Amino acid sequence: KPPKDDNRYHWTSHVKNKMLQYHISKSLIKRIIDFPKRTEEGIAPTTFAVMRPAASKKPSEAWVMYKKTTQNEKLKTQKLVVISTWRYPGTSPIGKAIHIPDDVMEELEKWFAK
């Protein structure tokens, strides 16, 4: 069941597809955003990439890229646009560029070109 937009989150069609591909649930994405183990600057301007290690025997990480947008200037509320999610096999190097799968990069470049 795909996630629906609410007053805090906007889900792009790209992230909905990647959730199916990588078997990442809406609740896991929210938990990663709220309690990240690590935060990096996203590859696109004004985006954030956050990570939590996956709970499994094989080391892997679940990543989420999102952007903050102002929803209401008077109330100073922000809405998070969840752009993408992916699994990184192993442990990613800290402070270095995160390897994003090629198919995800192509989709992101199209999305940001709009």
C-alpha cells in the first residue's frame, strides 16, 4: 500500500517505486528521518541524506533523501518532501560521497531537472 501525503510528508512517485524495489516501509523511512544514525548533505542542493544500519546478519544501510520546504510562512511549519530511498550493501564510508545506484541517480536527475 503506497504512502499518502499528509501535513508533514510529501511522497514522490520515485520514492514509492524505490520502497517497493528495496522493501523499505513507510514506518522505516519515518524512523530514519526522525532518528538518523548519520546525516550527510544530499547530492542535490538543499537536500539531506540520512541513514540507519539495517538490522540483519549482513551489514547494510537504509538511506533516505529528503528536502525541507516551507508550508506556511506565518506558522513557520515545514513539510518534508521524501525524494528517494535505497539500501547500501555493507558500510558506507563516513564523510565521503555516498554511492547512489545508477538507476536512482538517473531518476533523481530527471526529477531535479523539472
